Amino acid sequence: MSFNIALSGVAAAQKDLDTTANNIANVNTVGFKESRAEFGDVFASSLLGGGRTKVGDGVVTQEVAQQFSQGSLQFTNTALDLAITGNGFFVTVPDISSQDFTYTRAGQFKLNEDNFVVNSQGDNLLGFPVNSDGTSSSIALSTAEPVQIPDSSGNPSPTSEVDLRMNLPAGDPALDPDDFNPNDTTTYNASTSITVYDSLGESHIQTFYFIKDANATSNEWLVVTSVDGEFYDYTNPDGTVPADPTIPNDGPVGGVDQNYVGFGQTLTGPGGATGTTGVWATRLVFDSSGDFTAVQAADGSSLPTGTAGDILLPTTVPLSGLTSGADTNQTLAINFNLDTNGIGDNEPTQFASSFEVTSLEQDGLPVGRLTGIDIGPDGLVRATFSNGTSEPISRIALARFSNEQGLTQNGNASWKESILSGEALAGEATTGTFGDINSSALEQSNVNLTTELIDMIIAQRNFQANSRALEINNALNQTILGIR
């Protein structure tokens, strides 16, 4: 019996050495979880045996248990290097149509030839589908999909509004709007330009010309606009087209100069009346303190002031001259941010200083190319594009188990679900008991090398002691056999 007891001790010490050696060998394996050999004594007695004098029957290895404690983080420069701090496992499948789930804490991911996010073994990382606002549309492994980074360009967005704020110099000389000529800088007081975009993302230059009206008070300015050198009429706020300036008594032809700006060319209208060709402008009105007080429509009528606190008075410019295949019904709303409560921070001014554009913005976007990937702590994957936009792609799926130590080891720092582990529970990072996802970081092995070396010394001593017990048992047997 003593031979068997000593032999079980040798086997247990060998198992302890093997476990410790495996831990040490994987001290640099990302996502690796150390193991611990757990032993139990063997004791067997018969019904009528003497239990008080019974000697144990040795030792048995009960389990080599995985220890799922948190490993330290190593930070990298790669966005697809992922680490989980807290509870949870990444979920991978061997191909995009498979439901053979594997669970891992090793986050060394990269892109394959089809732009799918995969690990070193080529397994696809799974994520939950998301809506346009980044919220998950479904949280279940059955609906999770392999994460794929798009190789398409960011969608363009046509310009719908231009926000314009400037100071118009109060001391500038007044000019006759009928003499306006874009090729003659002496016929207008100032100008500025901005790039706008059509529905296909093609860029166009919109230019604004400012003319201090000599036919009105000293505090009224006309604004004329062109796109790619082609001038457009400002339409009325209700969408109606301004009256024809060639009709007598309607515009400069009849001697009543409202918001019509000419190009210095003579035009003969009905009844023989003459005037100048041009476009309808919009009129900006200021008071004696330089405060912007009103915008007049293209036909010279006053614009409505809107509701209190939201005084936005855009006029539209139909871009009917675009011929690139873009939407020819595109319109541009010009927003001067009128504030009827006094001098506002976001509206034009007329002060005794030089012409200065303080804000000139538009809401369109050109076509964008993929410039980077951003992964948040909640696992939301966003693609960023060169036009300044970002698009949510997927949310990285996490899974947890009631009994992590019941998982079946699969190699490559990965595990499979088993009866002992319970079913996988899917969820999102930062919710419930799930941990955070760290981009540009890797979870190192949780092996403590110092502890493992000490355990190895202990296991070695145990092996030697049990080997010595075998030697003594052998010597006793030799002695007994030598008795005569």
C-alpha cells in the first residue's frame, strides 16, 4: 500500500510541476489565464473497518482550475488591439456564416483581405448591429455579425444653409447698385467667398458682394450672391419669385430702386423704359448704433420677424445652373441671424471699422475617405472620414458565464461553452456586470512569475520527498526478502 501512496504523491507533484511549467511558458501570452492544480486526499474504509486507525490511500488530482483574474494592460498604437477590464469575453467564429462560438480575452485583432476584423487564427470578431445613432438594434449572439470595416467613402451632404456674420464698415462710400459689376471692384464695397457642396459632393464657390446703397439711407446695404461666377436672384421667404425688373414702375426701370442690382448694361423694357440688367439682392438694414435691425426681401418688402428667440430669416438661392448631374433643385438658405432685441453676438454689424467676416459656415460635406477607426469603452466601433463625419459600424459583443472555471479550454487563449460553465449571456460593455473595452491596449497574462518560481521549488521538493518514500519502501521490501 505504501508504494501506491508514494506513487500517487509523485504523480501529484509531477502534475503540479507540469501546471507551473505551463504557466511560466505562457507568461507573455496575451489573454492567457494561469492554472492551479488542486488536489484531494484519498480515503477509503469498509463498513466494519477500523476507521480510527485507517491510513489514507494517497492523493489525487481533482482539477486543474483556470484562474480568471484580471491581467495587467499593455498599451499599443493599434486601434484594433482590444482589452477588457472587468467581466466578459470577446466572441469569435471561424467564418462569417458560422455559429460555432469561441470565447477569448486575447484582443490582438486585425483586418483580413475582406476588411473583417479577425484574430491571429483568422476567427471573426462578432458585434451587435447598430442604428444610425449608435444604439444597438439587437443584443443576442444569434443576431451578432462579424465586424467589418467599410472601405467605401463617406457620403457627401449638400449644403442647405450658409451662416454669415460680418462687420460692414460704416464709413465706406455709398454706391449706385445699378452700376454693380463683379469685375470692377470700385462698384461694390466688399466681398467674401465660401465653398459649398452639391448633392454629389462636388465643391462650388459661393461669393457674396456687399454694396452700400446710395439710393437709400446711409445704413442700408445690398447683398448679391453668385455660385461659380453665375449670379442668382434671392427669392422671397414664401418661395415666390421677385417681380420682373423690366416692367415699368417695378425696379430701377420705373425709377423705384428696391432690391435690384445691375451689371452696368442697358436694358429696354416694355413701353420703351430702360434700365440695367442684374439680379435681385437682399437688403440689410442697420440703425445709428450699428445694430442689425431688419432684412428686406428681394422685392423690397419687409421680412417677417418670426417667433421670439428664434429670429432666423434665410432667403433661398436656387442652384439651377448645376450641370454635373447633381440635384438641380438644391437651394441655399442664407442665414443672417437677425436679433431684434439689440446687438447680438451672432448677427452682422455696421461699425466704424474695416470690413471683417467674423463667421462664415455652411452645413454641406464633400465625399470623405476612411481615415481611422475609433472604438469606445462601450464597444461602439465608428469609422471616421476625411470630411469630418463618422459612422457607427457595430458594437463589439461580449459574453459572460455563471461559472467561468467550467469553460473548456480550446487553446490559443480561448474557451468553449460547457455544461459546467452554463450558457453564454450576451451583453454590451459598460452595462450590467460587463467590463469596459480598451482600444489600443492588450490584456497581458495574469501569471505572476515570482509566485510560479516559488511553486516550482515547492513542487520539486514534494517530488523529491515522494521519490524518497519510494526508495525507503523498496529498501524495507529488500530487508524483508532478505530475512532467513
